[in-house]
Amino acid sequence: MSKRDELIGRYADDIRSKCGMEPDMDLLRKVTIGCGPSIYNDDSSTVAASQPGELETVKNNFLIKKLGLPDGPELMEAIEKAVETYGKSERNKYRAVMYYLLTKHFGKESVYG
């Protein structure tokens, strides 16, 4: 099993156990691949949800640039909802899982078509 496959399994476990939903494995795989090499770095593989600058980065680089969404207050509201779904007390929020939750929230699975 490759390192990426191990990580995808870990992300799927988080979606099941911490978010309370069954993951769409095909979409999760595509989102994970879309994260590129950042998934292998301890710092960049997670989202520091308590840091406003980090949430701005998710908004600008993922929601606006990758998903093509227009800027507006609903973007930050969706990020906050994803953080709540994952669990505010959960220290390590994997970037791929956050991006997966946001992709599902906005119904933008077609971006990963």
C-alpha cells in the first residue's frame, strides 16, 4: 500500500468517526490528489482552524481559486461549518478532509470530474 493510500484511509476514517458520514471514496481520492505534496508534510497536511490567516488561505486558495466560488461571507461561514463538523476540539484537521467537506458543502464535485 502506498503512503497516499494509507493517508486516504486515515482521512476516510476521520470522515466516518469524527464527521459522522460515509465518505465518497472516489471524490476523497481526487481531493487528496489535488492537495499535491502538501499531504506528506506535517505542517501543511493539516488546517490550523484557530488561526484566522489559515482560514483566509483556505478561502482564497481553495474555495475561490480551485472551486471557482465568488468571494462572500458564505465562504467563511462554510469553513466554520466544516470546522464544527470535524469537531472544534479536534486538534489535527486534515487539509484533504476539510477540502472534501467544503467540496461537498458547495456541491462542487464536478471540479474533480
